[in-house]
Amino acid sequence: MSNRTLKRIVIALAVLVIVMPASVFGYVYFKLNGIYDSGTEGSIGGNNNYKSENGITNILLCGTDARPGETVSRTDSMMILTVDNKNKDVRVTSLARDAYVSTTSHGNIKLTEAYAYGGMDLLTETIESNFELDIQNYLLVDFYSFMDIIDTLGGITVEVRQNEINELNKFIPETYKFDTSKNKGEIKYIESAGVQDLNGYQALAYSRIRKGTSGGTEERDRRQRAVIEGVISGAKNLSVLEYPKMLDTILQYVKTNMKPTNILGLGTQVLKMGNLDIKQMEFPINDGVHAKEDRINNKSVITFEPSSLDILHDFIFNNIVYEK
């Protein structure tokens, strides 16, 4: 699975979960109860004095990388969705899966491993203590639901570059097998570069490209942003009458500790903002100064300077975008 997802698929799913219910309140209130995990409401992370502000709601968004049939998984994507009612915008901070962090029960590990070791409790506690943030809400998404979402939208449009075709087609057989839809038809590969309409399993394969192209992480993030933008664009074009079908598709793959009333309240805030252009940043800032790639205990990790947390906090709480 690709390294960083919220410049990713999970952003799109989270926005849909939050915004759509506010548009069709009567239909979905009881549906939201189905994704509400009452056992974790108000309990994740524990009590702390980490940074928080009135008017700023931070939601930890996570995408699990479990293949069908697996019961233990990592969180392949971890992001903080900030709904800023002061500046009237939405921001997303992607947390690098390879960030080297300390935990209370498993020593120093990669951030991606925390969920596998201790579920949402350990993951949230680890993010709070290492990034000095108070996290009260989470939304957990099965990464593979992404295929059903895109197929419900009728596909998405992205530009496929010539140097991406081989890697894209390499992943398609596996993602085709993951697709359980009875209507997926015969397997289809991408034959040429340019603007392409991708179905669910093709788009998942596209988002998984990691090697064989220049640009490394930045290019991978660009592809994943393109997928997210395609999903959000498709959702914007849905009529209200099409929302129930989309919600039925999304909600079966989502768990959260937010009550239905909280989701509806946030959705109303976001709808009033009008502008769903999402500012994004990646943290740690892997530039060799604020953070750097390292190898510890035979693992590739990213270590970061504690002083760089000021940049993270400025983005989340003050709407200040770091300029490299």
C-alpha cells in the first residue's frame, strides 16, 4: 500500500461523511448511529494538556491497510483534519507513516505500527504525545472501500503520465481481485498516457504507485491528491437524490467516536464555509533540516526536530502555511 494517503483517499471519504449528512439530515441520522463507536467516545488519548483552541476541531483520520480476511492491520494513512470555524476553512495535515515516535508500551516505533500494537487508544496517545496536540475525535476508514466509492460515482478522471503506466498496470491484477463487485466486468489495463477515466480498482492501483517514476514522495502525493480531487469533484456533482446511495456505500466502511449530532454540526459548519478547497501540509517536514530520513534497527524511519512542532501548530491553529 502507498505510504501517504490524506492528501489521499481518506480526506475525500471524511469530507463526504461530514458534509453529506448535513444536506440530508432526516435520512441519515440513524445511519450515522451505525458508524458510531460508543465504546471510545470521549476516551481516546486520555486527559492531557496538549494544545487545543476553541473554534478549532481536529479529527484524526486513519485509513487501514488490511487486505480482505486480515484481522490485524496498520494505519497506512494518518491525517489530522482541521475544521477551522475562526478562519472558515478546512485544512489537512498528513502525518508520515515512517515518522519515528515513542510510545508508552512498545518503545520507539514507526507511527504506522501504533494501531496494530494498541488500536486507536495507542495511536491517538502516541500522536498526542509526540506532536503535542489534543486529539478528541477520530474517523477510521477501510482503505479498500475506496473502490466502491469511486464506482458509485461512476469513476474519476485523472491524467496518467507515460512513466506511470507500467507501475499502474502492475498493481491492477491485485486490486481487481480485491474488487468484490459483481459488475466489475473483465479486467482492463491502461494502454496510453493522458487524461483517463479510471474505475475503482484502476484508481486504487494508481494511488499505490511507489516506484518506477521520478519525484519520489512528492510525485506519489501528487497522484493521491489527484485521486482525492477526483472523488470530491464527483461528489459535488451528485444530486441530493443520489446522496443516500453514496452514503450507504461509504458508511459501511467507517467507524468514529463522533456522535451523529457532532457530525451533523461539523457538516453544517463546513457547508456554510462554501469553499472546500483544502489546504494541506506534510509533517514531519522531510527537508534534511526539520526532519531527515534515517535507518534505525534496520528500519527506514523519519526523525524530526522537536522545534519543528511550532510549524505544525502554526498550520493547524493559526492558518499559517510553511514556505520552504
